Amino acid sequence: MIVAKRKPLGEIAEMLASYKKVTVIGCRSCVAICLAGGEKEVKMLVSALKIRNRKEGKRQDFEGLVVERQCEKEWVKEVEDKILGSDITLSMACSLGAQTIGDMYPKHLTFPGLNTGIFGVPEEQGVWSEKCVGCGDCIIHTTGGICPISRCAKSMLNGPCGGSADRKCEVNLEVECAWAAIYDRLKLQNRLDLIERITPAKDWSTSHSGGRRVFVREDAKLTQHQKKGKEVVL
Amino acid sequence: MTDRRPKIVGFCCEKHGADAAVLAARSGKHIDASVRLVQVPCTGRIDGIHLLSALEEGADAVFVLGCLEKNCYYDTGSIEGRKRVGYVKQVLAEAGIEKERVEMFNAASTNAWAFPEAAAKMVEVAKRLGPIGGGEK
Amino acid sequence: MKAMVQVVLCRCCIEVSKLLDMERLQKVASESNNVVSTVAVDAVCDGRNLAPVMAEAKLKEVDRAVVLACHKKDISPAVVKAYRRAGVNEYLVEFVNIREEVVLPHMGDHESAQKKAETKLRAAISRAVLLSPLEKLTEQMATRNVVIIGAGVAGQAAASEAARTGAHTILLEKTGRSLKAPGVILPHSQVVGAKGYGGNFTLRIRAGEKSEDLGAAAVVVATGGGWTSLRGPLAKAVKDAMPLYRFYEVLLSGSPPNGPVVIVDTPDPVGKTVRVQDYAWDETLETVIELKKKHPDTLVTVVFQEMRAFGLSELAYKEAADIGVRFVRYDRNGSPKVDPKQPNTLTVKDLSLGEVLSIRFGTLVFASIPPNEDNKLLADALRISMTADGGTRRGSIQRWPVTTPKPGVFVCGSALFPKSKAEAKVEGQAAGAMAGAFVMRGVVEYGGVVAEVTQDKCSACLTCVRTCPYEAPFIGTASKAEIRIQACQGCGMCVGICPSKAIELRNYTDEQIMTETRTLLGGDF
């Protein structure tokens, strides 16, 4: 799941300072689940901004609303009039949502209200930890199901490094050494031979490099013929 | 008509919170008239938006009065309440508003002093800080 | 349809009308175009005064009411009942505590009090208009079973009390020892899982090799202390060390103790492996006095960190000291040790003497009762919570000292923390009586103010499922949250935490709470 965090309110207020009419749009998907941009957060943000404005003697109009999935055009389209009717849109979704709105209405200003962070696993309520960086070439079948790219501070493919001591990472003593965890897991699975196998340098071309990556399912794409004159309306 | 200050909203739970307020009254405690109590079943029902919207609607200070944490009628309700108040404090601080304007208190139904003390503290805070933005709504 | 509100103003035996101007209040009430009837009565708590109010309610066809009187808990049963007869739903009667919230605390400030009362009335009307009628539902309990887990002192006491109410008692005993208690006794059996809610539980029982399901309307946890789990460095070093109750049995059998006796509070004085909940000091003192009386020549030493004998048992401490029992107090820095090479000498630094003592012993006894290790298994099975010390956690101590926070699950005896037999028995009786009364109601009442999910808004994020202490929310077949209303207690914790605002608590919706707040803030006083 994509995990994001609300930007500090001061920063958001500053971003929006010179605009009169603001639409705040949340999203009911990942960012609602990670308690950053759901309906509740949108309402609280709007309320807090209003209180701040009262303190500073400023006047701005805020409207808060939520869409099902902000990264999909069809859902965004549903609130088009609210977006275009405002001076600026504050997206309380991940950066994908903000960019979807931005791409759909390029003349209109869309600012991010959240800092999009990680692909995280909810370890417990309120705690998300990064376990994937989306490198595009998964190898965890060789590392006991534990991703060293995201969980090792040095993203080492052959570990542990010399900085691993007492199962802790030298970069941050509070973090478990990913390779110690990999060793334990492989031992548990009786596959310790894997740890001695040298993994050659990874093909990083699948990772974030050379601009934006696009994943395509040709069979799912609509053909030109199918698309013709057809706009999905919900 | 003058807009008399301070204005304080207190959310109290129907269990220990309300009982403590009733006991305080029956014990002859004086409470500042500016305190307006709103009853909810449990302080776990409190949502940050309730506290914020009270401030937005003109309250100078808001407080929540729930059961003692180890003796909550709904087991963990007042712990939840405390966490919600904590989050609102954080939001207010980020927005540049004094976070003392929002506070959580706990009381057992037998604590006659708890509600008057909470009310007095919030009245003091509200008088010291004054209305948000100098009083115009 | 327009809401038809009746406003009832109680003079509260003139207490309210002394400070407040009732006519002004009536005028405020009639300003609202939803209010169709306003009545002032002398004392709403007097049933005779209600008759004309209800006659008026019927005449004006009101469908909801605002009652300005005193504490809701004191008056609501009678008033609600009267309104129900007059055809008004009980959840549409809104109470305003004008006496304790306005009159009593603002005595002598007539103007503020008056305005506050008026504002409170306006707020209550604004809220009453938004209320919706709710119903309480009932479900038959499938069985009359009270399942008692553990057949020790507390369990047996619980069984006899529960049986007295007419409930069917089923005792689960981990061991195979024979007992006499009313009801069915299942030896060698344990609870390994549970489903359902208070009134209709299905317990998964493992009895010997077999596992089967057992219906239960109520459960009493009486697992007792962890008598058998002696762990810690001292227990390791001294193989034949024994817990206090075993030693007491030896003593009763008449055989003299083997050499000098040392009673230590815990097998693990540093507290690393076993967390001792408490020490059975009452019984320790009782035992040493008995021992000294029967075998006056035996050297008896009690080694302890903190002595807490309850009530008059303090006298036993003096009595024991007088007849020659030695008491040695230590703290963590000089905690008792036994060198495994010399397994009959205990070294400990006496806090009052400041010296390290070597005490030779023939019998080593532990006064502590560690928590029962089954508590954890049982907590997982029944999904009830535990204390930090490893005992079963109970609900509010003032209101329900023998219940867990989970409705229908009761707890007694040393399952909570170690107790003397007498105390455990009393608690067992209390828990048994409560469980019996609960079961004999025969029906589970639910509904009313409960949570409700707007599934369109739900993201199935599990936040409500994790937060609810009663396991009411679950993710249903539509992959959206649903509320098991039989389990819902109406606290609204899930409502307040839902990030998508998909859950509302009936009659305590955001709109209702915020409208009330707004109206209250609208008044100047």
C-alpha cells in the first residue's frame, strides 16, 4: 500500500496563502487506510485551516470533498466542477492523485497536501514500514522472502556487510539488519546454501531510471476502435 | 447583544464524566457559567473534528472529560479519547494555534473535584489566551 | 415530516424555578416551530405529574420530547416509560440536566443561568429534531449454560451459586481430580477457542484427545494461580523446593518438615523470568504459625522483599515473630541466592542488619503464586485482555469487580491475582451469581444506540476492527465493514476513529453532536 503523511499545516497554509477559493480533495484508497488523506483528515484539515485564518484575520473559502480513487480519471471527473470552480485544488491523496488532477486540468493549479512516502506494510495500527522500493525485478525468492533492497540500508545484494553487529544495522542501531533476518529465515527454511551464493550486480534498468516507467497489459488495453467516441461516465 | 467571553465547550462521557459533573454540582461546587457541556456516550466517540469545529464555531477552549483510563466504562474509551485530543493538539500546534486550548481530563464518578478543576483550568486558559483572532468570528 | 416536539420543564420541587424564569424558558421553547407543546410540571420524577403531560402529548400528537430536569439516569426510566405508553419512541426523548448543569453550579448568577438554560434548551431542541427512532431487539439465548473454566475453590463456589439461579453449570477442569460441584464436570478439558458474544458463545473445548463445540450463554474464568509453574533460578538450584500450598498439605498430613524451613517470596527474586503478581502472605503467616505450633523446634525463616498482610492478618505477623519465626527482609541488590553446589544454603543480604546471611535449610518453600500460564491461552481463546502481570484483566473495579470488559465473561479468584482461599470463594460466589443472573434473563438485548456502517464509504481498512474492545465490527462478505450489533455496546470508538467517516453512531452522529455544540456556542452568557 502507498503510505503518505500529511504535510505540516503551516506549509500547507503557506502554499495556499494567496488563493481565495480552495478545494481540498481526499481519496478513499491507500491514503485513507494509512490515515493521511481520508474524509476525516480532509475535514480536520479544512477546519484547522479555517481556525488558523481566523487567528490571522484572513478570509479564504475552503471546501473539502473525497473521491473514491484520485488516481483514476473517472472518479476525478465526478468532481470536475468543484475543481474548476476553485482557484486552487489541494490534493490530499498520494502524488499520483495530485498528478492525475494536474494532468487532467493543466491550467488549473493542483498542490499536494501530503508527502507520499513509501510502499509500506501496516505492522500494527498506526505503524507502517517500508518493505519494497518498486525496483521492478523482484528477487525475494532467493533471500528468504525478505527484500534487501528496501530493508538493508545499503541495499546490498550479498550481505551482511561488516557493519552488521548484534543483528543491528550500523547505519541506524534501532533498525534490524536485513541480512541477519535473511540468514535466520533461510536457516528456518533449510536453504542456507543460498546465502553463500554470490548474486551478481542487479539489472537496475527496471528500476527508477531513464524517466517514468510504464507497465502495460496489452490485452487489457482498449483498441482505438473500442475507444472511439466513448468516454466512461460513472 | 454582546458576545460574551470566554466560551468553553466540554465534551463529557455519559458515564464517569457526566456523573462527576453531577456530583460536583450536588457537592455545591461553583462552575463558571461559560462552560457548555456536550454529552457523548464515551470519549472514544470524540472525533478530532468535533473539537476543531467547536473552536471554529467560536469556542476559546475545548476540553474532554472521560473516565479514568484504567477504569473506563467502555474499557479503552478514554484512552482513545486522549489520543484524539493529542492529535488535535498536534494539528493546532502546526496551524500556529496554542495547543493548550484543547485538553483531556479524566475523572471517576466519585471525584467531585475533577470537573470543577478541569473547568477552572480551561477558563483560566481561555481568559489568558483570549479568543482566537481577537474575537471576530 | 416535521418533527413535533414537546418540551417539559421541571420545576424540580421549585428549586429550578427559584433561580430561573420559567416563563421565559417557555417562550424560548415556543419560538421553535417544531415545538408544539410546552408544559411545566412541579416534579417530573413524580409519576402522578406525568399523566397530564402524556395526555397533552397524545393530544398534540408529539413524536419527540425534550425534558429539562435533573440527571438523566435518575429520571429517564420513569419518563421514558410514560412516553413509550404515549406512543413516543424512547430514543426520541432528549434530557437536559438543567438542575446540575445550570441551577446548582450557577446559584446567585441569575442572568447567566437564565441565558445558559435558554441556550441549553435551544441546543436540545436542535438535537431532538435530528434524532431518529431506534428499537431494542432481543435474541433468545440458545442455552442456559454457564461454563466455568477451572474447578478450584473459586470455580466450585461459582458453580454452586450459578446453579442456585437455575442455570446449567458446566465445569471444565484441567486435571482429572474428582470433585463435588453441581452440574456437569468435564475432566482434562480446556477451552481452545471461542466465537460469539455474551449470551450466545460457542466455545471450542478440548477434552483429552477430542475437541468439540459447546454452547455457552456465559463464561466464568476461574483458572486460579499458576501453582504448578515454578520457574526461576532458585527453583532450578533447589530441585525439591515446593510451593506454599504443597508444603501446607505436607504439614497437615502430620509428617515433620525435613530440616530447617525457609520460605522465600519468589523463585525468581530478580524478576527476570517469572513476574510475581503478589505474595500469599496471609497464608504464609498462617502456615508458619501452624508449623511452629506443631513442631516448635523447627527453625523457620521467612525471606521477603515486602510484606503485605491484609487487614487483621497483620497481627499474625507479630504472633509469628513472637513464637520465634525469623523474618529477613532484602532488596533487589542483595537478593537471595542458592549456589547449586551447595543446594541447602541460601545467602541473602539482610536489609536491616546490613549483613549477608547464610541460612541452611532442609526445605525451601515459595510463597509466591505466579500467574497461571493458561491465562494467556485463555485470553487468546476468549479474546479477553490481560494485566501486565499476566493475570486476567477485569472491567471497571467499582462497578463490576468480577467481570471482564467483555460482556458475558466473568472472572474470579486467583485468575485475577493471588488470593486467599476465603477471598477466592467469595469472588467465585459473586461471579457465579452474576453469571447465573445473566443467563437466566434468557435473552440478549441489543440494538438501540449502536454503530452503523455506510458501506459505500468504507475502505475496509480494518481500523475499526482493531480498535473496538468488543469485536463488534468485522469485514463482511462484501469486503466492507459490518457491525455485529449483538456485540456492539454503543461506545462509538469505531466511529471516532474511522478515517473514511463511514461509521456513524445512531443518535450520536457528527451532525447531531456538532449541531448541539454550535447552538450552545451561539448563546451569550
